[in-house]
Amino acid sequence: MRFHRIAHRYAKSLFQASQGNLETVEKECQDLKLFIEKTVEVKILLSSPFLKKTVLRHIFKDLLMKMNASPLMQKFVDLLIQKNRLPFLFEIFEAFFSIKQEFEGRIEGTLKAPYKMKTEQVNILNQLISKKLLKNVKLTYCQDKDVLGGFIVELPNYQIDTSIRTQLEDVGRFLKGENIWN
């Protein structure tokens, strides 16, 4: 999955600031994300352009205090409010999780194919991609009728597309004299 540059920058900063506390910060990100997803009022607050920063800061300060969030998480959310980056909160958290996984040598991704794949086939692809990337890859399989033949593997910063649609598009671009490797 590709993240907005802003989300990736803030996630990287949070990751660097949380060294030595990674598990705690990850748990706080998950808890805050889950709370916001389940609470309609807070979801609306996140997307409202009419609330003043002082009100948002007060609301989130109280919320994070009730959650017993670390000072780092409190300062981080406050920074997002100050810089008008609160709408990127979920994407920042997802980018943070992705950075942490990559740091730990793990990568999670999706495998899409138009047909039912056996568990052994998915495991073989997991092993092959893990060996190639020198990381522990875990693919989640989903059947996708929009993929025409072949399969698509989507990982953070990587995509392997062997679908017939992509191959036909590459042939078309090649025949037009365009570069097919961009």
C-alpha cells in the first residue's frame, strides 16, 4: 500500500521518536484508531473544518488522558492538530504499522487472483517472495474477479502484477514504441 507523503513523513517521525517504546506506541495507535472508528462523534470531529484548534486540542487531550496514552502520543496528536494534519491520522497510523513491520523484517500484503487458490499455492508464493525480498512475507489471499488471469501481489512499496490485462497493456505500449518498464 502506498501512503500519502505527508502521512509517511509523520509516521516515520513517530517511529523514530518511539524507539525503545515501539510496542507501547503501536498499541496506543491501534487503541486510538479503534476508538475513533467506533465513535461516530469523534469521527465527525476529525473531518470537521469548522472546529478551532483549541477545541480539538482540549478534546483530544482529555481523550488521550482517559486512555492513559504516553506523553509521546499526546504530544504527537497535539502536533497533528497544530499542523492541521489530523485528517491524515488513520493513514499515518497505517504507515507507522507498515514501517514497524518492515523494520522487524516482516511485510504483509494481499494476493489477488480471479480463481480459487489452494493454501499450498499461497504458501509457495509467500516463500518465493520472502526469499527474493529477504523478509518474512505474509500474503492474505482474496479472490478478485476483476483480475484477468494471472495474479497480483500488493506489498508496501512493491507490486507484482502477472495479470493478463497488464501483459496486454505492456504489449500495446511496446507496439506503440513506448517504454514498458516505467
